[in-house]
Amino acid sequence: MLLESGTGICFFDAIRRTNKKARVVYFRRDRLDTIGASNYLVKLEQHLSRACDLVLVNSPRMAEHLPAGGKLAFAPQAIDKPAFDGCTVSPYPRSSRNAVAVGNMLFDSVAISAMARHSPEVMFHLFGNGMSGDYPSNVKVYGERPFADIIPYIKFADFGIAPYPMTERELYLAQSSLKLLQYSYCLLPIVAPDLLAGARDNVIPYDQAGEGDWKGVVERALIAARDPAWRDGILSWDESAARIEAELPRPAASSAGSPAARSLPGAAGWKAQSQSIGS
């Protein structure tokens, strides 16, 4: 049985009561306190992380404040490589300059507005629900769209934006953020807050306090040389699924003499690994 971050974890005890032999794997995709979950769910997750057969995290930082004693494994985020590879037609007018921002998690509309005001020659394309704001005329808000419709806007953009209003708590996004991987696979420079500086070689940081050189940040993104090495280490979903499958607890009959799951390092060990995992 697979559970993901969110209200679904409320069913854990019911699953155990219904099928005591069920092996339960928890995919910890986001920190619940970051995405605004209730205190009840945050506390329940602490219990869940010890009681599940396996907890999968997509960033080592996601394991740092979980209680000791649980079985943990690292399962990197992945992207739909064939969908990007098969996209060949740009949606943008020839010779235009375009930036794209996808997803509304921790979305900083103030940063987007500042970039757009200081770079009127660039069109800013925003995809996701709840992104409305008082934007300049060179910002276009599309709302939610099918993923296939968004792919060409990512692939053929001049740069991507990850406008997260971040604190230290959200640094796990350096490895778990899907848009960072999608932008990187398409060899886009990424304009992102200064807390993500150095997270990937293609990140161009801006001052999150809003006192930086917005025009200079955009210009650096527009002229950045695209490095094929930005794609290194990015997995397809098939590759990620194979890694996850290798970590899943096996029935006792088929795994005699081997542990159900690897017991990985605690917080200190994860921090030591985080420089090499997902970099």
C-alpha cells in the first residue's frame, strides 16, 4: 500500500486494521508544514514515519527532522523525458525573448512583477492556479493547463523561473522541485531566490529581499551559455520507478535472510550525503 504526503495519511491505521499483512510505503513528497497542512497531520506523520515499512524521500533534507527508528530510502524526483524529447515546435514568436514559471507552490508574484517591470522586452508566461496579480502587460497568466500543453513553453523558453519565497525550511526544494529538473533538462538557466544559489550550476540567484538588480538578473539569464552537463543525474520516470522498486519491502517468503528495507543514516548522515545526492 502506498501513501503520499497529505490527508491520505489519515488512513494508515485503518489500513493496518483491515490488512495486518499489508506492507505500507510512505512517499514523503513535501514537508507538511511547508504546504500548510494541519498540526494534526504534522504530528500524525511523525508516528507514520516510524510505523511504516518504508519511507521514501526525494531529498535527503526531507529526512532531517523525522524521528529515529524508521526505515528510510532516497528516491530522486524524475521527469517525463520522452515528452520533452518529442516536443519540436516552439509556441513563441521568432526572435522574441521568453521566460516561463510553472507551478504555484510558494509562488512569489512580487518577484515576477519586479522582473517584468525591469525587463519589458521579455514576455513572462505563468502556468498554474492562483497566480493572478497586478502584473505589467508583458506577463501572461495561463492558469492550469494540461501538462502536454505546457511542455513547449518550457522547452523553448529563454529561461525558467522558480519564484519560491523561501526559508531554510524549504531548502529541500533544491533537490525535490520538479520544475528545477524540467528546466535543467531543457538546458534553461533558472532564476531563483538567493537561498538556492549553488543548488544547481544553472541557477541565477536574485535577492529575495527585493533590493537586487532585477534587470541584471534577467540579462544574465538571457546570455547564459547552456551547458549539457545541466542534465546530468536527471532521471526518467522509468528510471526512478526502477530505483523505487528496488527499495520496496519484499514478502518474507521471497526475501529470506535479507532485511525488508535498508535502514539509512540519520540526520547527520543525510546532510553528509546531500552534497553528492541530487547535485
